Amino acid sequence: MLRMKLLSLNKFFLTVLCFLIIPLSLKSEDTVDIWKNNNNIEKDLTINNEIKEKENQINILKKKSDTNIKILEDFESTQKERDLYGVYDPEDLDLSLGMWLKSDGKEIKKTFQRIGKLKLSKSAEEIFEKIIMTYSYLPEKNINKEEFLKLKFNWLIENEKDILIKEFLNKNENFEYKKELIQYLVDRNIAKANLKEGCKSANFISKEIKDPYLEKFKIYCLIYDNKKNEAQLIFDLLKEQKLSDNFFENKINFLLGIELKKDNKIKDDNLLNFYLSSITVENFNYEPNKRTNKFIWEYLDAANLIQIEDVEDKDRIKNLEIAANENTFDKEKIFEIYKKFLFDINTLVNAEDIYSSLDTLNARALIYQKYILSDKDEKKIENLILLKELFKKDNLSNVYRKFLSDRLNEIKIDDNISESYVKLIKRNTISDEEYKLGKIKYNDKILHKSRVIKYFTEKNFSKEKTQKNLNNIYKKIRRNKNYFFSAKDLLLVQSLEKDGFKIPKEIKHKSLSKKYNIPETLSSLLKRGEIGLLCLKFVEIIGEDEIYNLDPETIYFITNLLNEADLIKFRNTVINSSLPSRV
């Protein structure tokens, strides 16, 4: 942006120079003719003065042009010295390239760690992604380049932001740590048993990346795409560089058709070796355990390589329960396994009396089967809640939480269900995890819910109409002597004033704002220009709540600081979520 502005400025100076030089040359020719003809000396002197004046103007413009060229050169030199990575334009949230430059790396690390422990709400997550993936210079104090970038990408990987990682790789071809991101994408797609998509990730592997794992995967992809000649060339090169091994060579020779005898050796030291084992070993059989890699668990599940025929193998089933709790095995399959447990009729009939005498695995299977057999809704609710406690007892709540919510939501609440059971249903159901804004319901009796906020909620809403709405609605509110001017009213007025609207004199918003405290730790970040870290703090404050669920005082001080920091687009996101009443 700065580079473009400086180039435009230099073009402007050159254009002005041209306009000045042309008439100057013409005047010079006129001067020679005048001397030849011995015309008026005073006219002569006037022309000479004009020439000197034009020359002075040219020198001034030349100096300005040289200065701007120097600025441009300095900017380009500085830009070369600093790395610039990202996906989003800084203007997306009114941020700047230098948003991290003044912050202490120690505090950045601590804030990232605290955010990493939170299950961010939809709105907090969206803001966080924008902040960490905006093009910016890297912080320089108490943190090096690799540490800062790993903070960002570890979060993306842990939260499986595959699309954002792909977008980053596409936009940052010279990123020096990209092999870790590429291997993550490769493993993610192998784990899903989606080799076609995984091989697309191999396209990010450039000649500069000398990584044996990725080179091996590239060889497999060429075989997968039936490009065996190309695969053979890269395979031979890998062997010459001594980056291969006997296990890989045996598997690839078999897949290339060079070796006809299958090697039944299984390796699970990495996902690629494990995948090659699964497709080359006859009657492949593998028993995962607690130490098994997460991606291997996911691949076994996705490729349907885990079959439970013997429900007497309790240790194996418990391992599957743990894997499901850690999101590496399909939770629904756990309940399919419970169905295979064999109980006699007497045990099923008296399940609520007998389950406590059984181990927790058998107890869960028994109560689950009793739930299936129950024909009354209240009895189903009782069994579902009992099952919840049995999962909680073995720290397996994650296996059951959504299942419980879904089953309870299937029960129709009517007069046949007592109030106590209705409360149980409401307490144990999960609201829609996707954050959706509903239709706005305006209320002109309350300022922050009135039509005034259309300026923030409707794109390109007229400023003139907003000013008119503000004046008219305030006249109505003023008639109500009991009207309480709330924190949300205050933040609305301050934001409108920030955007150039004329606020009625009777609204003493500056004196009203004194009763609300702005946290000193946040205001000091703003004063020091630590905008990136300030935004991270806002994400931490929003945390696991949606913005509209925050208390009014918190929304007020966030908006107040965003106004002071000129982060208007970020501020509008907060206002759009927190002020309107939505159906």
C-alpha cells in the first residue's frame, strides 16, 4: 500500500516537471529572438526572472522527488529485512503490518497458551483466526521467528483448520517451515482414508524441500496415479541419496510390480509406513492400544479395519472407548458394540438393580440395552441419565455428551412428562453449536435496540437516515423520566460519535462513562501501540461465550477500546452481535 502511494507521488512530480519544462523551453527560444531584434530591455528582464523562478521550482520538485525515492528505497530495504506472512489483508480488521512489533514475546506466548486451553466460541474463533493469520511483521522482543510462527500453526493443527492451512500454503510459497504443515495435511488425508486428496497436498512439495517422508509419499502418489515411470525415477534418486530403507523399498517394489512376493511386515512408526503395511499385508490385522498414534487410530476407523466379534475381549473394548473419548474413534460405534453384549432376560428386566454389581463396561452395555427396550419416555430419560453417570465415572463423558443430547432431543415434551423430567432434558441438551444470527426485532423504546442500530446491522445504511432516527428516537426516550441509560446505550452513542454523528447535547455520555472502569492492563496495551496483543486479550475475554452472552460492562469496555484503537470493523462485529434483539 505504502509502495503504491509513493510510486503514484513520484509519477505526479514527473508530470509537473514536464509541464514546467515545456513552457520554459519555449520562453528560452523567445528570448533569443528578442535579443536579435533589440526589443524592450524591461521585457527581457521579466523573462529572465521567470526563467529563474521556474528553475527554482524545478530544483524544489527534484529535491522532493529524490526524498520520496529515498523513502521508497528505505521502505523496500526494511521490507526485505522483515518477513511477512499471512492470509488476510490487515485492512480486514483495520489492523496494520506492525501490530506485533511493540509487544513482548513472553506475554504473547502466555496469552496463546491460555487461549489454547479454551474451547473458543464461534465468534471468538473467527476473530482469533483473522488476527493470527493477518499479514504482519513478526514480533522482535523475547521471541524468535520460529517460536512465533509455531504458536500460530500449532493452534491451526490442533483445531484441524485444514482449509486455512492450505490457503496459507498457497499464498506463502516461500515459507521456510512449510514441510511440517504439508506433512500434517498428508497425514490428515491418509487418516481419513482419502488418498486422492492427500496426494493433492503433495503438490505443495517443492524442489527446495528435502524431506524423506514427503518424498516417499510423493513416490506412492505417482504409483497411485499410475505414473510408475516417474515414481521409479524419484525412487532411484531417493535410494542414491541413501534416504530410503529396506521396509519402504520392499513395499514400493511390490507396488511397482518389481517384487512379486508380498512382505507381511507391519510398521507403525509413522502413518505412511502403517498405510503401506495395510495395503500390502495379506489378511492385515493390527491391534491398537493406548500408545497408538492418533492418526493411526483414525485411519483404522475410517478404513473400517477395526472389527469387534468377541465382546469378551474387554480390554480391547475399553481401549476403543478411550479412543472415542479422545475423538480418534467413531463414538457411534461404541454403542453398536454395546448391543453385542449378551444378557439374559432376568438381568435386562432388573437392570437398574443389577448394574451396580457389574464392572463399569458391562454396566454401560446393560443400561444402554435397557434404554433401547424402554417404551416409556420417562423411563428412557432415567436410563439415559444413569448412563451419563456411568460414563462420567470412567472419565469418558466426551463419548456420551452429544449422544445423550441427541437422544433427549428426540423425546417430545408434552403433558405426559413431569416438570422434573423436562428440567433434566433442558439441562442435558446441547444448543446448536453453530453460531447463527437471527432476524432482528427493533424496539424504539430502548436506544440500543432501536432502528438507530440499522447503521451497524444493514450494509450501506444511510447516514442521513441514521441521524434522523437518532434524533427522533431520543425525543421519545427523553419523555420517559424513568429511562435508564445503560452501558449498551453508552457504547452505541460513543460509536456513533466516533463515526461522525451529532449526538444530542442532553446525552451526557462523557460523564456517564466515568462510572465504567476500563481495565488498566488493556488500556496500557493500547497506549503502547500493542494492537495485536490487545486483540488477543479480547479473544481471551470472549473465550467460550458468544459475544451476545457477555455482560454489558464487558461489551462496553471492549467497544470503547476498539473505538480508541480505530479498529472500526472489529468494533462493528461486536456491536452487530451484542446490541440487537434477534428472533
